[in-house]
Amino acid sequence: MNATAADYRWLDHHCPELVRACCVTIVHAVTPEQVLERLRARPEGRVTGISALVDASEEAWRAYGGDRHFVGLRMVDGWTVMVEPNGFLGSLEEMAAPLSRGTELVTHFRNVTAVDQFSRYSDGRLRLRFEPLFPCAGGGAEAESAVALMREVGFDLEREGGSLSATTEAAFALAERMTGVRLTPELLDAADFLCGSVPGV
């Protein structure tokens, strides 16, 4: 897969309510049901399509007042994609590290105040972490080896800051390069998401 930020320019106009604030975590060879179990989540039924998932997340926020975190999961090509509208669980090391034990995961997060983070874990260990808005300040054992790939997908490593929209698109492209999972409008609109709520952290 040779994804670049340009392949994700549809995000802002297709699902702006999602990318304004979300966390997307992609876990290899672990089913959605197993992810819910690892997160100690309570099943919350199923919804079809990204718009329905965003609506369900908003309903959960009103119902739980932030005491539980709503997630939607769908398996794609041997990987489970966990989408958190207005969420952040996947960005937390105490969640991502155990979720990656015996496997690997990639996660990226952005909130409405432009706080963002991209991480890669393998078998419980953090391998790469950086802020997409400040990609030249990365850390982890794979930080140096990831530089060329980060440039290829569209990150500007010569300066700090930049367009939040462009760096979000580049984060989605980098996640695709690392996992082989391509997210498209068609996939998200047709996705049957297994939903769950995770105890507050």
C-alpha cells in the first residue's frame, strides 16, 4: 500500500463530526469481541455506518456523563479497527500496551483543541510515538527508522506545526502503511460496528 495524505482528503467533508475529535486504533489478529474483553468493556449492541456510530457515541455520553467510554469495532483484513468518536482510550499507554500483547497495534488520536498523538505498539511495548502537528519530535525505538515513511505519507519534518487537517490525513495514511488497512468512505458507511462501553479511566 502506498497511501499518502492525499488519499484521505475525503475525511473533512465526508465525516467532519468524526475527525474533529476521535481516536482510531487498529489491532492485528484480535477479534472485536476479544478487544472488548481485553478492555473490560460492556457490549452495547451494533450499529451500521459511521454516522450511526457517532450518534450512538453522543447518546452514550449523555447517558453515562463521561463515566464510560464508547467504542465501535469492525474487523478489516485480519485487523480490528476500533473507532472512538470524541474518544481517547487508544492513546493511553495503560490501554494500548496490554491490548497489543502478543500482537501489534497502531493508534492515532486528535481532539478539538488540536492535541494529537500517533503511536505504534508491539507485544506490549511502545515502539513509536509522536504528535502529528510536531512530527519531528518523535520518540521510541522506531522513531528514526520511521522518518522516511513519515515523509512519504505527507508529514513535513522540516518545521513544527502546520495544518491540522493535513496532519490528520497524513496520520490516517501512515496507519494504513503500517497495517495495510485502508479506510474509505464506502467501508465506513457500510461497516457493521460492534459497540461497547469501557469503564472510565
